[in-house]
Amino acid sequence: MKKSLAIILCAIAASFHAAAAPEGEQAAAAVAYSLPKTVLSLDVTAEREVFFAGPYARYAKKYLGIDAEESDRTVVRVLSVEINPLVEADLSARYKIASSPVLDKVLALSAEGLVSVGDKEPGAPIAWRFQAVPKADFTGKALTSGISRETKTLYKNVSTDTSFTRVAVSQDVVVEKSLEKRAAEAADIILSAREERFKITIGDTDATYSGEALGAAIAELTRIEKEYLTMFIGYSEKETLSRTFDVVPEKADATRMYVAFRVSGADGLTDGDSFDGTPYFLEVSPESAPAAAVGEQFKPSSKLLPVHYRIPAVCKVTLSDGKSQLISTRIPIYQMGISAVMPVSAK
């Protein structure tokens, strides 16, 4: 609140200005200002996890006795949401008032109820563009070759003086291994690494390992097992997503429920007005509208100047994903309150 007040005071001090008088006319100096409105700024942090199924996933049960996911998937989880109320000028509620000796003091004292800025709206923060969704990469995960050499017997006809004779000829050919054959070879390596590691651990091996050599041997066998196991069970990549979304509540809205942002596996965090992803709803409910002051109505005169201001309404603000409530808090929101007039001496 102190930070927002300091910003408002700086804005007031920097942007009050005297209106230029038309050429040839004597016009009194005037001050232009706007009433405040509250913007609910949501700082959202999420985690996107992209899982890549292993190319040998369908054979994991057959050769290793384990279940493995066979399809890629992307999951986005919202980690945290922080709601920050910001105050900016409502350009639809602008007023101009003649300058007076006491005007600056009154406006300074009423900083929380008055905002004076130029015609230009404050610049919005630049949205961070997310990186493209990563692609699966299993290169370098296996040492086995994808091809093999086979000897095939071919037959060719050899002519003689009286006839043709069929002769068998042996020839080496290169063929591509089937996916299942490559999976079987990878499974053999995994099981061999486990067996060798077990033998080293219990000392059932011809080689002698001790000290650092023992740890290095076990670590290398574990690495090999993990690398080949990835070809069956797949792997995941995670990244943190951060983005800010602004929601401007309007008093005229009937429901006062807004789609603050959406969570999509493909796009990460997206704006509420997009059509893809799970929506997160922000609901604004005024607890009660500020009551109008009791007393005589202000009557403009040459001695009194009307200074307009707003009294905010305290609202209950809740954020939900449509199933459960994530945040519930109370925030004063200017545009949900009432407007009033304060008389200021013109002298």
C-alpha cells in the first residue's frame, strides 16, 4: 500500500499542469485529473513437464517386466499465483478544475482518492514469449547398431555348352534390424549391467576392485543401465513459466466473474480470451457499497470549486480453477465504490 501511495504521489506531482488559454482570451489556469481505478495484476508461475515415451516402450513388459508409458504427454502445473492491486487513472472519468492557491494542498492530502496523469495510459509490461515445446531426442542413448550383416544364399544360372546350371552363391548383405530386435538387445545390456554390478558388489568377479575403482565401476554400470532404460521408460523435461495477467473489474458487469488466464499444454500460460486450455476464474464480489454521505448536496458557486473523488468498495476476490478455490482475499477496488464531490475554496 505504501508503494502504491508513493507512485500515486509521484504521478500527481509530475503531471498536474496548467491548461493553455485560447489565443486572444484571458483564461484562468486549470488542472486536469482522473479518478482512480483498480487493476488486479496476477503474477503466475507454472511448471511445464514434457514427457517423451521411449521408442522401446511397447516391449518393456516383455523383456524387462515393467510397465512403461507408450505416448508422449505434456502437463502444466500452476505453482503459485500472487494478486497485486495496482492503481491507475480511469480515463473515462476525467475532470478539469480551475486552479486555486489551496488546490495543490488539497490534492496532495487526498492522494489516495485522486489520480492526476497525462493523456497517455501507463505502459503495460512486456509479456515473456515462451520457448517452443522441446522435441524428443534419443540419439546417443544406445550403443547397439541399428543394422546387421547377414549372409544370404543367392542362386544364379550359369550356362554350359549344352544347358544352364543353377549355382548357389553366398553374399553378405546389410539389413536394418527390427524395432523389437533392437529392444531385445538393449534389454540384454540392461540385465547384463545389473548382473555385473551385483557381482562386483559381492566380490564375485575375476577382477579386483577397491577404493575409488570400485565406486567408479559401479557408477559406470549404473550409468549404462540408466541410459538404456531410458529407451524403454522415456524421459521428461521441465521448465518454469512466468507471466503477468491484468484483470480490470467493471461495476457494470453483471456476473463479475472473469477468466483471468488459461493453462494449456501446448501454449503454457495464455490470456483468458483464448480458446485453448483450462480456464482459471477470478470472481469479484463487493461486500457492500460505501454509503453516500449524509448532509446537504454541494452547490457550485464562484467561491467553491468541485473536486471529484472516489471511495473504494472492499471486495472479496477469489481465484479458482473451476473445481477448487485457490485464493480468497479482500481488496479495496475504486471503480466498485461511489463517486463524491469535495468543495475546495477558489481563493
